[in-house]
Amino acid sequence: MKKRTVCLMVAALAAGTLCGCSGSEKPAETTVASGAQSEAAKEDEGKKPEASEEKTVYPAGTITIYGTGQPQYLKEYFDAWLERNRDIAPEVTLEIVQNESQAKSREKITMTALAGAEDDLPDAVYIDPVNILDLAQAGLLRDETEFVSQYIDEMVEGATNDATISGKIYGLPESVRPNVLFYNQEIFDKYGVDPAQMSTFEGYVEAGRQLKEKSNGEVYLSYISPDSMTWRYWGRRGLMPQAGARIWDENGQIVLGSDEGAKKAFGMLDTLNSEGLLLKSQIMQPALYDAVNSQQVATFYIGAFWDEFLRMNCQATAGQWRVMPSPVFEEVGTAGAPVSSYFCIVNKGDNVYAGLLEQMWHDFHFDTPSRTEWVKSMESQNAPYANPISTAMLEDEFWKEPSDFYGGQSFREMEGKCLENGSPNLVVTPQDAEADEIITAELETYIAGNQTMEEAIANMDKNLKAKIGQAEIVK
């Protein structure tokens, strides 16, 4: 392994505690049919493939991909894809290794590389912008700028933004999902509360007050989780970007304690919580689903991914749910910030499956019939899937079909519309993982009732300055 790469990876270790490794051996070379330049080779050079009888034939072996959540459902698509393309991958199989978090995927990749076990590295990884930054700086992700640039005009706006570092794109866009507002129309009808007022956060609070009063305290506007998920979903992905809040200034100095946007974001959460409008319950746990099915929770201000959890766990409320754009802060005026995830090819020397992985990514996002067939299968299983990033595919009538779960509303179409007027996300830094731990600890103490929100913000600011000092702003 090159000395420069090892040094960069050592620097990445400083960004967090790293542990674990796994992988499997891969073939050392690619077999290519003789003749004209192959279709996959043209993709590798950043050119759109053209019809040709000459194709790269990939060697026998197993492609390993790191993922989180429920990757077995993505595997269904790619297994079918491989069966349809046995002319170029006659003896290629695929496994998706489920890791508990994207940070854990990053840690395993980094430690495996540091150990010099290049053959044990995965071929690709599904990962978020924070962890892309670490891996890219360590030289562990393939530069996909030339390949993906040809498709940018065909994708939803900003699809590559969060994987772009110093002008280079290190991830193939997997999904771009907005922050939205799910609400139970039946609850609002029952208590005569108008959901339209929730277009602003001021109206959102007022709706919660009305529901609390008219239900004699039996209905909560939403939830608050006594763990890290409150910062993750209410804070980093929700209120903070919508309020135009900052943790760091343009020079990496910590400003959270004095930032007006941060005060606005945390202040809104404090209002909702202190007025008893939020059910204290861990998200993605049976107790919360039970409360939803009992019509005790009226809304969720959260990412569009929540659709899959409602469909899977809350069938008792099928037909009652609707979705609308996130409320806005009137002084700011922008809707929920989109959350992007990426499919990154690991830079492991001669990654013989790089071209094949690019082809698989391309078809998943631009081959409408195969994507439609897969989504129908996901819906039949109440399994997760995201809207496509292809603007042309989004215009297909399939993505506008009404949903029985949403009372005849097209959730898929609304998800696409909710990308409009999105707020910019918080700046990503290598210090984010540590900062999240510091902020989460103070929020947990606040939620437990052991400090005020003002004290929590002051302690966040103090501890960020003491433990981090200054962030590295990567442009």
C-alpha cells in the first residue's frame, strides 16, 4: 500500500473510534472479449455506452457490498439484474453485508485497509456524506466524477452535491429524499383541527395545542425519543437546516451557542416538548408503533423514509395517513432539507468489478421497467424503497399512482414534490461524528428533565469548544 494512502487513513482514524474488519477474496483480473472497446470500458472512461457486440466479461467471484438497514431487499433487484446479464457476468454472485450503521461500515473499511488486507475490502458501500468525507480523504473511494457527470442533468437537482469534495464526486447517488410531514387525517377530522395550518411551524404548534385540548391530552402532536435519534431526526436532518442554523462558521469556529438559527431550531423543539405536545417514546420501537395504531400520535416531522416504517408496522391506520411538505419557519421560508445517500465504489487497487457496479447502478436508476417491477415487489412485502433520482422516471405514471395506505393520495408523487424549495443541509465536516455525540448527550439530559434547553445549548457550545475546538471545513 502506498505510503501516502496509509498516512491519509491514519488521519481518518482521528475522526472517530474505529473497529472491526471483514471481507472475502476476489479475482485478480478481468477477462475482456477481443475486438473493439467494450461497453463497460466506455463507462469507465466516463462515456455513455453505445450499442456494441463486444462486451467486457467479468470473472467468476462474489461482489461484496456493505449496507445498513434492510439490504436484503436491494439484493433482490441486483440478483435479478445479474440473472438478466449473464452474458457479461456468467459466474458472478453478490452479497450485501449488513452493518449496524454507516459509521461502522466506514470503520471496517478503514481498519481493513490499515491492516493491508486489500483483498478483504468490499467492492462497494452504501454510505452517507459524513462517512464519504472520511473515506475519500483516506483515498479509499473511487473518483466517479467523469462517469457520473454525464448523468447529472438527468437527475433530481443536487443529487451529487453531498458526495462532491474539492470538485470531485466520490459517490453515485442512491437516493435524495425530502423531510416531510406525515399526518393522520382521521385524527384531525375527529377533533375538527385543520391540518392546512401546519404549513408553518407556528401553525404546527397551534395544531398540537388544539389536538391536546380537544382530546383531553390523549393525542400527541408527535414524539420525542430519549436517545440519539432526537438529534438525528429533529435536529441535524430537520429543524437545524430549516432554521438556517450553524454548528460552525465558515472558518470552522464553533458558533452553535450564539447562532440565531440554532436558537430558533432548539427553541421550537423546546416549545413542543415543554408544552407536552410530544409523546416520549423511542422511535422505531414497538411502544411507538402501538401508540400510532391507537391514534395517540397525529404527525411525524421526519424524512420520507418513514413511509416504510408506517407501512410495515402501522397497518391498523392504513388509509388514514397523508403527507405534506414540512412546515416552514416564516422568517426563513424554505422546506425540509433533502437527505442523500450514495453508492460508493471502493478504491482497492484493481477493483475488477468497478465497471460492472457502474452498470448495475445505472440500470437501477434509469431502467424504468426493471425499477417498476422491483418496487411493486417491495410494496407487496411492505418493504423499503426510495423514489428514483431520474427525473424522467419520476414523470412515469407509475410514480404518480394513488396509494390506499395514504387514502388515495400518491405518496410517491408527493415525495417528489416535497423536494421543491428544500433547505440546504448543514455543512459536513470530519468532526461531525464527535460533535453529534456531544450534542446528543446534552439533548438526552434535557429530555430527561435534568436541564433546561438554554443550559443544554450552553453546554453543547462549551463542550464542543473544549473537545473539538475547530472543525475542518472541506470545500
